Amino acid sequence: MPSSAAEERCRELVDLLAREHALPIEKYEELVSSFSPSLAAYAAERALVTRRAVYGDDVFVRGLLEISSYCRNDCLYCGLRRSNRSAERYRLSPEIVLACCDEGYELGFRTFVLQGGEDPALTDELMCGLVRAIKLAHPDCAVTLSLGERSHKSYQALFDAGADRYLLRHETADPAHYASLHPAELTLEHRLACLRDLAAIGYQVGCGFMVGSPGQTPATLAADLKLVEGLRPAMCGIGPFVPHHATPLAHEPAGSVGFTCYLLSLLRLIEPALLLPATTALATLDPRGRERGMLAGANVVMPNLSPTDAREKYELYDNKACAGSEAAEGLAELSRRMEEIGCHVVVDRGDARRR
Ligand code: SAM
């Protein structure tokens, strides 16, 4: 039973969201600021019913390849930022990436996610060649790119080469909050323009944000939820902020796993067909983070398919989980753990379905 009239009102808002898939921004803010474990459990129940109606209990897996840790950007939260002189940098050769994809294919992956810092060496020529080679070797697989902000021309060339999806978290929908987390040359306006370009070109687009990033408030989170509601992306990646020791935000507290799961549930209700990952940051802060994410309404996991020495150097934040069921070779363990909570890892490209 709800403990108060305020929670009763929030449960009604959750019901309304489950029916309408939209709310006024001030109602999102009320839901965000009223987080409690019991309200989150209520939202998770509704989110699971919603997810099951579209995806059942299927879990889509994506093989994550961290192709470069070089980055020209200086985001205040990220361990790959160019000012982090202690970071060991690496770049995977196309041959290594292709070998990892072959290995991933044998394990049952049908989507490969190529992610990296904004590395000027990842030219259109190099990346288009790599995308073409992966699609030639594995025509039944999807290729997702997550390479940050590029020009329309570049996004178009990569799409024409065969890339299917693009992940570009918007990070925060509030311009002042965005400015507090990034150097002046990076703007929310440009990030959103990139997302619009990607959608117009025909990619399945993913946006997303960190939960608990310094300066985040219920109002900025309400703006994030409203942005997802308006953008209707195919995917949305959210995960708790985790500090990295060599960044200016090293001493900030990490985001909360329970609160992130609550937001996953709200996102599922906003867009029932959303491809919603239980991210590595969740698993980093809680060994059962993936399971908790799935039980809140997520339906995607992205085990690491990069060579082991690269995984450690791709250090966005401290203590990043990249072994056991976080690793592609631990897919059997991941499947077992998912079965324990009634979910089933499937061999499938895992495209967004219609609701
Ligand atoms: N460079 C590409 C981009 O900007 O989209 C892709 C790589 S970037 C490292 C991938 C994501 O990592 C970012 O969108 C950000 O949300 C997340 N990230 C970076 N630092 C983080 C931190 N300290 N805690 C949690 N997530 C973080």
C-alpha cells in the first residue's frame, strides 16, 4: 500500500504515463523528485508489463568493441578526456576488430557496437571500410556506431557503408547543466543537431544521459525525460555517473543504482518499444546491476567484446566492470543469470519492434 497521499498521486501519474506515454514536464519533475523504493517497485511492475507486451522476456545482446581510447574532447566526467595525461591510449586495427566480430558471431552476437573517443584517426575512409567489411563478413548482423559528434556528410557516408544504428547520448537536456559538464567548445545545441542529422539520414538513433552527474536536479532530469518523449529514439542509454580518479569530478559521489532503475522504468513507460540497455555502469556499482536493470524494464545488455588489454585502458570511470558476465566470452554466465530472473538471451539482431 502507498505510504502517503503524495505517493498515491505519483502512482496515478505512473498509471497515466503507462496509458498515454507522455506527461507534462512538471509531472515528470514530480515523479523524479518523489523517488522512493516503493514507488520505484510500482513503476517497475508497470514497466515489466509494458516491456513484455512488446519484447516478452527476450534479452538482446550487443558485442561492444571499444575501438579507440584517443579523444580530442575534454568532457569533465570522462577518463578518456584529452587532459588526462595518465591515460594509456590505444586504437584497434581493422583486422583486430574484424577478428573480434568473427569471435562474437560464433558466440551468438548479431549486433556489434563500435564505440570510441573522438579520435581524428577514425576517418570516414577507415570507418566506412571497416563497416563494409563487417557487413560483408556478417550480413545478418547490425552495426551500431558510437563515435561522437561528426559532420552530416560523415554520418551519411557511414550509413551508406552499411551502419544501421548510432548511439549519441545527449548527456543532459539542460543547456546550463551541459555547459557545466563540458568545455565551452561543446554545446548541447550541436549535440542535438547531430541527433537530428542521424535520424534524418535513417539511422536507428539512441540518445541517453548519466544519472547522478554533478549538478543534475529533478528539473534537468524532467527535461531529459521530456526530450526522450519528443525525440522517440529507438534506443536510450542511461547509467549512473561513476567518478574517474583523473578527472576534475574525481571526488563527486557516484549515481544511485536504485534511482537509475526507477528512471529505466519511466523510460519504458514513455516508449514501450525502446531498446533500453542495462549498462556496464550499473554492473560496476552493483554486481546484480544488470539483473536489477532488467527487472526495471530494460531489454538489452552490451557485453564487452574488445581484446582484454584494451578493456582496461578504455577507462571512462574507475573500476569499470569488464570481466565475467560483462565480457562477451562470459555470455553463458550472463544467459544463466538472466534465466534466473525469467529472461532469455536470444540470438537476434534485436531491432526495435513496433509496439
Ligand atoms: N565519444 C563518444 C560519445 O561522446 O558519444 C562515445 C564514447 S563516450 C566515452 C560514451 C559515454 O560514456 C558517454 O556518452 C557518457 O555518457 C559515458 N561516460 C563517460 N564518462 C562517464 C562516467 N564518469 N560515468 C558514467 N558514464 C560516463
